Amino acid sequence: RDFTINAIAMAASTPYRMIDPLGGAADLRQKRLRACSESAFQADPVRVLRGVRLAVELKFSLEPQTLQSMRQAVPLLARTSPERQRDECCRMMDGQGVASALRMLDQMGALSIFLPELDSLKSVRPSPPHLLEGWEHTLATAQALERLLGVLVGEYQPDSADNLILGMATMRLGRFRQSLAQHFEQPLNVNRTLRSLLFMAALYHDVGKAKTQQEDSGGAVHFFGHEDVSAKAIATRARHLAFSQVEMQRLDTTVRHHMRIHHLANAEKSQPTRRAIYRFFRDTGAAGVEICLLSLADLWATYGVTLPPELWAKELDICRGLWESWWERPQEAVNPPVLLTGDDLMRQFALAPGPLIGELLQRVREAQACGEVATPDEALRLVETALNESGS
């Protein structure tokens, strides 16, 4: 066994007699995590990750000798399989105190081995309205995400909405609690959860800032295109950690579009248009649900205690409108019924197979979502107009 608290047994013949050769019961009483042997981490360095996860999740202290042994074994993590690193990391993302666990792993030097891209965040200096440098902002995002999930997913815990920010989130988005719970119960892989993927996306959402950081003539710092660089970084890391193809695509989409909610909030309109909603889910699909949560956590971490209530309310309302469309009006706003097929277009307009067919069908679907067409005849007239305008 790895830790003494996991090395306790009972004899089947005498179930009331505890077998505890290493003093695990005493460690349990004292909330102490102690390795079963001095060579535990040398024998299996992945236990370093497990030890941090258990200590944070159980709120146990690490026995000093155990902590020292963990630090000494950190360099050996590089010899372990990426799959085992991935699985232990995902278990950590599923638990409580994710930011605390990440901070501890960083202090040990473990993150540099299995999530090395995160080191670059320490070179990202804060720029208004950001209060924190890149790494601290990322930890704050993970913490904010955990608190948001606590009040919005699953059974409501009244004491969890203990401040204005969480209270506003509960009031505006609380009615989606069961829908969100069902959403997160549908994993992309039977061995991993959507929650763990969302936290992985949160860790990498700003990784691209180190490469895109630039200062203009007025001294303002910008990170244009950082989301695309971040998406490429997480795709590379996910491939190394042997995530499935569908998981890699979800991580890429979530990170690549994490700024979309902020952009919608910066628009003049108080609510996104039907066209904007359709295009959001056209580009993100089901990942759009998680992107809303990541964007809210990102916003909270950006401003901290200085978060303007009116800005928070605006992004909450945007997310509410998006979730209403996704769950309550999908055929109207997200995935309208088929009015025309490619065969219809080729037959009606003597078109050859090719990209143009897909572009025209996409234009029809967008027009449906915007309420501009509702029947096959209206759709045909729209296509005819589009062809005339393009000269095709």
C-alpha cells in the first residue's frame, strides 16, 4: 500500500478486529498522511501526485518525512507513463481544493514535469483589469470555477452562496442546476469526467499569453490571439497524455473560444442576437455549456474583489440566454429542423457537388435560427438571392 490510512484491514472471520500493522488508525485520528515505507515514492513516483491529492481533499497534513520523500521522488515522475500521470491528474481535478493541490505540486517542482507549459504563466505580468500575474490568475480561475460549480451543479447548498458574486450567480443561473448536473454526467470517456476536462481547460486557457505578450506605445500590454496559441498548447499536452481524440477536440474548443462570452459582453447590446447565439453554438457545440462556466470563472479571477456587479450581471445574463437556447429552445435557436438538403439545391439550381453546397445550407440554417425563413420555399428564395448576389 502507499499510505498507512490505506493499509488497514479487517479479518473476514472476526469483522470487529482491525488489522493495522502500520498505525493507520492513529494517523486517521490525527488527520495525518504518512507513507507506508521510505521507498514508497521511489517504487512508484505517481504516488507523489496521489499524496498531494489525498492531503488536500481530506484536509490532512503530510508527515514531514513523507513530504521529504515526495520531494526527493519528484524527478522520477518523468519516468512514469503519461497515462498514469493523466489519470491521477484527472482525479485531482475531480476533487476539492484543486488550486491548493496545484500550488503544492508547483512548489515541489512536479508541475514542470507533467504539465510543463504552465511554467510560462509565471512570466505573464498583470495588465488592467487583471490584478494578478498569469500563474496566480490561473489558480484563482480554478478556485472560482470550483466555487461556481458548487452552487450551480447538482443539489443546492444554501450556505455555499455566501457572497454577492455567488448569490447573483445562483439567482440568475440556478434554474439550470439539474440540466448542468445531467450535462456533466455524460462524459466523453468512461474513465474520465467532463469536470476534469473543464479544469484542464481552465489551467491552459491563458498559457498562450507568454508568447503573445506585447506592449504598445502607451505602455498597455496586449495578448492578441492568445486563445489560439493556448488551444494549440493544450492539444499538444493532451496528445502526450494520451487523451482520446474526442477529449482533445473538447479541450481545444473550450480553450479556443473561452473569450467569446467576454466579447459578447463588450458588445453594445445587453443580450446577444439570435445570430450571435446560433454562431456561438455552431462553433462550440456542447462545449459551449462549459465555456460559459470557464468564462465566468475567468472574469471573477480577473477582477477579484473589484469585480463590478453590473459587469458580472451582464455576463451572467449572457450565459443565461445561451443556456436557455441550448436547453429550452434548441430547435429554434441552435439546431433548426432541415428545410433543404444538398440534393435539393443541386436539383433546383443545377449546382455541382462541392463546398458551395455546404455554405448555402449553412446560410439557410443561420437564417432559420434568426427567424428569417421558416419554410422550404422561403429557404429556396434565400438561396436564389445568395446565388444571384455572388454571380454563381
